[in-house]
Amino acid sequence: MASATKQEGEKPAKRKPVFTKVDQLKPGTNGHTLVAKVLSSNTVLHKGRPSSSHNLRPTLIAECLIGDDTGTIVFTARNEQVDLMKPDNTVILRNAKIDMFKGSMRLAVDKWGRIEVTEPAKFVVKEDNNLSLVEYELVNVVEE
């Protein structure tokens, strides 16, 4: 019975991550953990800061096409994340969220998430199911 109670200063047991597949991603969701392979990476914004604010880093944003054996999606990498998202890398995205950009889904990892480069994946990426090509429209439902 003593082992069931928590000791002082002891951390709670960590939950095992539940891995999501790309085809299970839906608009407006977050907290996803998935393993994906980076297919391509294109820098879309590389903006330096004015010299007056020398303590701020320049902004760097890249759009990376990532995928697994169920489909692909565009991942928005920011600043130091861009260095990890090299083509042919296999990454584990922790606490990823879906952002909507011009009606299509983009996967992103903010400051609460993490990107880890891992050993090469054994799966073949299903490139003909790109979830970022599906356009969504926000519809307001009026209840009477």
C-alpha cells in the first residue's frame, strides 16, 4: 500500500505517448505526437531584425513536406527548427498542433512542443494523400 502513495518530491509517472498517424489529423486539434519523414524543406521567410534590437534573433520560417505511411502534410518550421527539418531526416514531433493557413492545414510545434531527429524510419511515405491540399471552409451554424 505504501508504494501506491506518492513520496514527497517525487514526480508523477510520465504517460506513454500515443502516436498519431498523419491521416488522423483534423483542423483545430493539438497535442499530437507523431513520427514522420521529411520529404522537402523550402525557406519561405528569412528576415533580419533592425540593428537597434540586436538582442533579437532573425526570423526564419520554412515549409517542410513531411509524411508517414498514411499521408503527408506541410509542417511550418520556425527558427532553430529549420535546422532539424532536413530532407530524408526522420523526426518525432511532440505536442504538435494544427494551424489553419488560407483554408488548409499546417502542422506546427510551438514552444511547448519538441522536435527530435531519430533513426531512419522503416515505412514508405504515402505521397498521394497530402492533407494540406484539402481546403476547409469555416461555416457558422445558427441555432434557432
